[in-house]
Amino acid sequence: MPSRPYHHGDLRRAVLDAAVAAITEHGAAGISLRDLARRAGVSHAAPVHHFGDKAGLLTALAAEGYEMLAAALTETRERTGDFVEAGVTYVRFALGHRAHFAVMFSPDLFHADDPAVSSARERTYDLLVSGARAVRGEPGIAEIAAWSLVHGFATLWLTGALPPGAADDPERSARAIARILTGS
Amino acid sequence: MPSRPYHHGDLRRAVLDAAVAAITEHGAAGISLRDLARRAGVSHAAPVHHFGDKAGLLTALAAEGYEMLAAALTETRERTGDFVEAGVTYVRFALGHRAHFAVMFSPDLFHADDPAVSSARERTYDLLVSGARAVRGEPGIAEIAAWSLVHGFATLWLTGALPPGAADDPERSARAIARILTGS
DNA sequence: CAGCGAATCTAGACACTGACAAGATTGCTG
DNA sequence: CAGCAATCTTGTCAGTGTCTAGATTCGCTG
């Protein structure tokens, strides 16, 4: 049993996990394929076989992120049926999986026309706004407003742009903000 | 009169302009200092003297972006005094100066602790939310909600995440969305 | 169970990048 | 007009993404 077998076993998963760690540390633009290969204990060109190129790796991460977000929104919907709580789940996902979230909304970094990403993104959107009838405003606009509100809050929080006090308890702030839309 | 004098004249401005063009094309993470130097017609190391390093160049762009946004918000405020129109101005700036906007909210790419950027950002925030008393909801939350809403809409529009119909007339959509907050 | 094609990984190479050092040129100030 | 500081050039180095050729191993077919 050699200490490092020729075949890794699950290099694809290992590289994806290493990418999440590296992105959380240095940002989505600050990672290098060669560093990920080193973290996974393989040669510098090994990841290419699984993802094609660097953008391919980030495409896989984006698709995985949309799948995870869709699953979280589905769970929230079945458990509470509450539109406001769906927004809170969106924010919780963004803050808890910031590497995935950062890649998902950086279309310059991955193959944005990838069908797996597109379909997963559309499904996520439908889940998020399916309860938007509770939102005031003309139809078609209320859904966009709901998504914009939670997405903007999460983005501003992640970039550190919010004033000090507002960033302390993000879930509480997110819930309070989402309630404004429903008028409750 | 040599065709290319030893001193450029205003290399700093030329590099910043080249950066805006390059970022608009390839995204904030896809630019290279050497390419900007080529576009400006100078040697590959010339920009370093003006900005220190790549992050320094993007820091200058971020600061310039916050100054431009603050100026636009001030103009809107003095002309209309309307809170909703301030939000529309925010969206119009993001869509019309997407290179600046992208850098402003990518703190991983520039020196986020730069004092020039920090002060310009705080001033912009004050301008944007100064009319937020018109927004429903508890104080402190309404301001965050207002900023989150317009910022989220602009970000989603720029990343191409919005469904086809919603992205057609962004200013109209932005105005309709901002009106939801004021309850009008 | 043997063998063989396909999948996986390694090793080497190339052009490109950001950063640094040393020197050339020029504007500016006393 | 002398000299100093700012500006720019040239050369260099390690690191990166991607491509090619070849080595190793898996898994299926007979």
C-alpha cells in the first residue's frame, strides 16, 4: 500500500472541497488550480482532466451551489410555508456558504451558458419567489423586489459594506427587512 | 518630436481609462497590468509607479467610483428631493459604470482598508439613505432595506440572473421596486 | 481470469503575469 | 543652470493556466 496511490479515489470531490476552502480564504478570483492540486496531493495538471479548465471547475462549484440553495429553500418551504422565512434561508445560505455564493454570482469566472447551471438557477428562482403573492406591488415586479432585497442584503453583508451595527445579527436583520415587503 | 515621448503626460489617467475598458470587457478579475500598459503605449512596469501594485490600481478605481456615485446622488437629491429617484440613480450608475461598480463591491481585489475608499463609501451611504424616513419599517432597518433593494436589483441585473422580461427596462423596474418600500 | 481499451494521473514545456531591481530620461526647483 | 526627484525602460524571477506525450491503473469483455 503506497503512501500515495496513483489514482486518488475521488479527486473531483477533493478539488471542489479545496476550492471552497481557498475561495473562503482568498476570494473567488484569488485561487489557483496548481494550489488546489497541491492541497489534494496530486500533480499540477491532474484537476484539468475532471473540469477541463479553471472556468470548468468554477462552473461545477456554481451548479453545486444552486443545487444546495434550491434544497435549502425547498426544506424551508415545506417546513414553514412562509415567504419571509424563505428570504431568511436565502441570506443564511449566502453567509454560510460564501464560497459557493460568490462564484454563483460571478458569471465572468465560469461558463455562464452551462445548461446545468442555467436549469439549477431557474429552479432556485421559482422556489424563492413562489410565495411572492404576499408581496405588495404589481405582479412581476414583486418577485424581482423580493429577490433583490435578500440578495442585496446578503451581498452587502459579505462585502463588508454595511455599517457596523447592522451586521451584528444578520438573520434578525434579514427577517425584519423581508417583513417590510409583506407589509406585516 | 518623437512619436512616443519618454514621459506620457497623464499615464495615471490613461491606465485608469484602459482599466475601465478592460474590466467592462473581461470582468474585474480578468485584467492584467501588462495589457493596460500596452493599451497606454508604455512599458510593462510603468503603471506600478502610479499605483504601487495591481490592488492599488483597483483601489483608485473603487475610490473614483464612490466619488462619482456620491456626485450623482447629490445631484438627484438637489434636483428632485425624492427618495425613490435616489434609488433609480443608484441603479443607473451601476448599469452605466459597471466597471467601477464591479470593483467597488469586490473588496478581495483592492486594498479595502484604504482611507480614501472608506470615507467615500460612508459619504455615499449617507446620501443614499438620507431620505429613508419615507420607508416603512423600524428605524435602522429601513435604511438597510432601501440600500439592499437597489443594490440587489443592480447586482442581479449585471450578473444576468434576472428573468428575460424583467431586464428589458431596468430604470422602470427599479422605480417600481423602490416604490414598494415607500408604500406609494 | 486474462487482456485490453478507457479513464486517470504524471512530467515537461510554453507563453503570460505580477513584482522587483537597476539604470536611463526628463521635469522642476532652488 | 545644476542637481534632485519623478517618471519611465529594460531585464529578471517565481508562479500560473493550458497543452502534449507518456505512465499507471480501473473495469469491462471475452
